[in-house]
Amino acid sequence: MRAMILAAGRGERMRPLTDHLPKPLLTVAGKPLIVHHIEALAAAGVLDIVINHAWLGHLIEQQLGDGRQFGVRLHYSAEGATGLETAGGIKKALPMLGTEPFLVINGDVLSTLQPAALIAQGLPQSALAHLVLVPNPSQHPKGDFAFAPTSPWLCSSGDEQFTFSGIALYHPDFFKDVPEGAQKLAPFLRQAMMQQQVSGELFSGYWADIGTPERLQQADSTFAAHQEMQLRNHHVG
């Protein structure tokens, strides 16, 4: 399976840290944020990774190179200074992602979720997307989507909503009706949910949206401990 890391955001809320450095290169627990994703994907056996970029994207290419230092092959989808939003960015990168389902990770989230299990599971039959949801963080208390009653399908609203983690599997056909250019993802997800084409799962482990300097600092001080705890639990299990 191939994967894509979304790294084209401007990082306005992270300024001034992102005035001269793209957000994916900000350091968490001793490594650039995007390197945590690359290493997790490499450990899951994902060898081809597409990275889109916009603001200061050349610095991402300079630092990461072709990926051989991580044991993977990195491919870049440059979007210009303003970016194409999530759906538009994935649409542009489709030729590099192949014809099979692929994994997408937001470059500005951090999690102990291991991609290997998600990849092994694959897309459920008749699904065009499979989203990883998380309990609602304090900055997003109302959530995004809900589980449909007695089924694995997601719906756009419900009694209990959860937050989209920014980690998902997609079939390329999900994007066939997405126009070229800047396009947000949420409207297309909601449309596909109406057709029962979006499944989901709830992840209760460590996850953080690294959207502000305060959250970056918090993740920097706690992420390594969460990784170590997960590793200990894995060995015990």
C-alpha cells in the first residue's frame, strides 16, 4: 500500500514558528513532526510515500530528500504558495498513489496509532473511505462525525460525535468527482456518507492535533512517554 502525508498547510495558528519553517518540520520529541509519520509508515512496510507541500515546501524536500535515509521512497506533489486544501491536494497527487486503496495522514497530527493494523484491515467491502475517529479534544468539543446505529458506517451527525483524526484509508474512486483545484474534503465525505460509502473506527490511544505553539510544547513533553508506554504494553501483551 502507498501512503500520502498532507504537508501543505500554512500553519497560521503556529506563527511565528512557521514564518520561516513549514509546520511539518517543527520538532517534537527530538524529531521533525513529519519524520515520526515517515518512520511509522516505514515500520508498517509502506515504501512509497507521497508528500504534498506549499508554503516553504522546498525546505521539506531539502531536509527529507528522496527518503533513502528512512528506507522509503519519497515523492513530492508541489502545490504552489497557497495550497489546494485536502481534497484538492489528494486529487492532484492521485497519479503518484496508484489504483489501489491508500493511506493518508495529516502532517500536523501526532499519534501512537500503528499504521500496520489499519493497512492489514484494508477498506471494508463497498467502502470508498475508512476514517479513524478519536474522542473529542478540548479545542473541538462537538466532534465531526458519528457512527450510524448498528453498523460500521459513519454519518455526518448523530447523538454522539467524534473527531476525525486526519488518518484514513481511501480508494482512488472516492476522488473521481472532485474537481481540479482547491477543494475541501468534508463536503465530499458527507456526500459519500449519505451513500453509505464511509466506514470508521474509534482510536482511544494517544492523538494530538499540533495546531498551536502550546499544543506543540505539550506534545514535545509527553509524546516520548506515550511511545514508551505503548512499547512496554506491546511487549507485555
